[in-house]
Amino acid sequence: MILQYLLAPLAAPVTGIIWISKQILDRAEGNLSDKEVLQKELLALQLAFDLGDVEEEDFEEQEEELLLAIQAIEDEEAAAAAED
């Protein structure tokens, strides 16, 4: 316990870098998984339409919603990249 407090000033930079890296990774994975999920939903919708399980009107509405959501994520990614 005492050793932990003695080593804290030496370990703080490493601990901080690890924490920041984990935060960046968590956010990146969250964005990718959202985009990935939407792309999979779009693929499933296309398959359902091709099999005749979804009417054309419903397909077009859902497809537009999914494409707009994917575009919004891509715009956010582009804006974040432009800031760096």
C-alpha cells in the first residue's frame, strides 16, 4: 500500500496515457459499431426486399432513414478528422 503511494508520481504519466488511449479506443469502437450496425441493417433490409418480404414503399422509407443515419456518422467522422 505504501509502495503504491511512493510509485504514484512515477507511474502517473503512464497511467494517464493508458487511460486516454482507452477513452479514444472506446469512442472509436462506438462510432464504428454504430456505423457497422446501420450497414448491416441496410443489407438485411435489401435482402428482405429481394426476397419479397418488404414492400417497395416500406423499403424506400427505411433505406432512406438508414442511409441518412450512415451519412450523419460519416459527416461526424469527417468533422472530427478536420479538427485534428
